Amino acid sequence: MVRRGSIAPVSAFTGRSGRRRRTRRPHAVRVTAPLRAALPGAAVQVDTLHATLCPGKRVRHFTAIDRI
């Protein structure tokens, strides 16, 4: 049997608090300067669409456009 006060929380050992911080994910980043592509396929624009058709049925649609 272990006494209640003798067990330290795991966060005390790792140096973290019990909460997790939510990191910001970068989404689309605009290209401010005109993008020059030397070869076909060097600059491709990809668009995605996530759609729920009915409960339990999800569809993902990907469109890729070669911007040359």
C-alpha cells in the first residue's frame, strides 16, 4: 500500500502542467511575388474540399492545377 502524499504527479517530473497548449497550424500561405516555374509541375495549386453527404458518409475532393 502506498501513501497518498508519496506519489508525485507525472507533470512534476516532466516539467509540464497538466494542460496541453493548442498550437496554431498554418493553413494556406499566400505567395506575394509572382511564382516562376522552370518546368511543368514545378508550381502546382492544390485545392481540397471535405464534404459530408449524409451522416457517416464523408467525401474528400482534391483538385490540382498546374500553374505554368
